[in-house]
Amino acid sequence: YIPRPPNAFILFRASFVKANAVPQKLVKGSHASLSKIVGVVWKGMHADERARWEQAAVRALAEHRARYPDWRFRP
């Protein structure tokens, strides 16, 4: 199984979670509530900061293509 390359939001969410930016009592063990919180922050981001994550997604896609050149998304 080869996972899909991460998009900008997924990279941002992973970084946000790793930084422990959301108190655990707000998450309550639910990834859905965590994603809602991160989504609100993502939508409120300035365009310049969001562009940084878009560039990180482009780099992640390039690394994914280099690692798995024959991979194609097939749902």
C-alpha cells in the first residue's frame, strides 16, 4: 500500500498537532473535533502563511513522485 501524498492542509494539521497547539481537553479523543479546530485556524490564516504550506505540499508531492514514479491514485 502506497499512501497518497499529503496536501497543504494535511501538512499544516500534522504540524499543528505536533506543536500541541490544541489543549487535550478540547480534543476529547476525537479526531473530528481536532480537524474542526484546525480547519477554523486554516481558514483564518493569512495568504502568505498559507502559501508556505502550499509550497511544502509541492515539495512533498515531488518527493512522493521521486520515491514512487509509477504510482497513480486509484480510489
